[in-house]
Amino acid sequence: MATRRQYVKRQTQFVVAVQLDLDTTGFTYKKWGDTQACKRGDWIVNNNGDTYTVDSESFARTYKSNGPGTYVKSAPVWAEVAAAAGSVRTKEGATHYQAGDYLVSNEETGSDAYAVSKAEFERMYEPLV
């Protein structure tokens, strides 16, 4: 794999999100080639028409509100291009990816990881300068 680099979300990118702050044990759903799970307090996110959940602790550390129900990812990420297809464990389940997709993590250590298609990653992120 290529060297990991630090990226930031483009200024024009935001998500619409609602916290699952209900008396619930959460739910499971199919996405990214696997079963995902969320729990009370996690966030249901709509990112340019792509809907998924984000762990509450991860959301609190990496997003900030920029209006009613809208949020921007304020924390940088570390990413590299995948040399081969595979899967990565996430806080919600697992994400399967193809060669050329980006392996992304919210932490420099590589933890709090996920994968994003090449086209989507390059639409949403730019290298940190």
C-alpha cells in the first residue's frame, strides 16, 4: 500500500445527521458488503445521499455542528490507497473495499478505520497542506 497521508474534508462538504437518542438497543443493517450495527447514542448520517451510522464517541470527536441538523467533519483523517481488495473492521461492523479505494482512519494510529471508494473520497477530501 502507498504511504498514509493526512486529509481534511473539503469546505463545501457537510452531512445531515440525527442522534439516535432513544430508549433502544439499536439496530442492524446491511451496507458495505457486511452487517452493520448501531446503538443508542450513535448518529444516523446522510452524506450526499449515502445513509449510514457513526459511533457516538467517534462523531463527537470528529464532527461539529454548522447549522440545525447539519455537521462538518472538522478532524483530519489519515488515508492511503488500497493495493488489493479486502475488508476493514469498523466500529459498526466491517467494510469491504476494492483495489484503488481509500483506507481511512480517524486516528493517526490507524484505529477508528473505514474504507471509501476512490471517487467518493476524492470528491469529499483534499490533502492537508
